[in-house]
Amino acid sequence: MKLQVSDVIGPALDWAVAKAAFNCSPTDVSDDICGTWYEGENVGGVYGWGPSTNWFQCGPLLERFRLGIYQAAKWAASADGTPNYSSSFDEESCGSTAPIAVCRAIVREKLGDVVDAPENVAAAVRQ
């Protein structure tokens, strides 16, 4: 099912970030793929993968993708790394929190404005 990045939140957004950043599902995100900030959490997959709500997971992604973030009425993130009032901050990469904006910017940069998600992921958006 096709999902608009600007509408994706929660577990569906976390799924999309795993797909965009690591080309895998959240259950396959591991220490080897992500780096040492997950060390010891869960062998065989990151326990509680949720960069859209967890700065310990989102922060390193922010650095890895060299994103710029900015707060006005909403948080915005830019894949070109410019934390300012530029036109690169648009509704597609905005969110009510900085981690949501960062995650949407990563997904948008790697997968585009619309992502093709499995039905179980799409169902999480409709809840």
C-alpha cells in the first residue's frame, strides 16, 4: 500500500526509516548495521526500534545523514543539512517533534515522498 511520508507516524514511520536507512525491516536492524549505540539491547535485532520517539536512535541518524533541523510552528528537517529558513523545509519533512521530522527527512531523501509499505505496516497508520 502506498503511504504519503508526511502522514506516516509511529511504528509505520519507524519501519520506513529502517527500510530507508538500512534497507531492512525493524526486526533486522542490528548492532552490526546501526553501530554501537545499540550494543547489548537485543541480540538478533534492536529491542524497541523506534527512532521517531527515541533520541538514542534518532540522534545518530541525524548525524549519519547530516540533516539540518529547525523549529518554527512545527519541527522541520532538511537532507541538505541547512538548519535555516530555506525552502528545503517543506511539509513533507515536518513533524510535531524533531525526531519525527528527522525520520521523515531520511525516508523522503532515500525513498521519495510516497513509500510502498506492506499491508501490516499500512494498518498501523490507519489505527
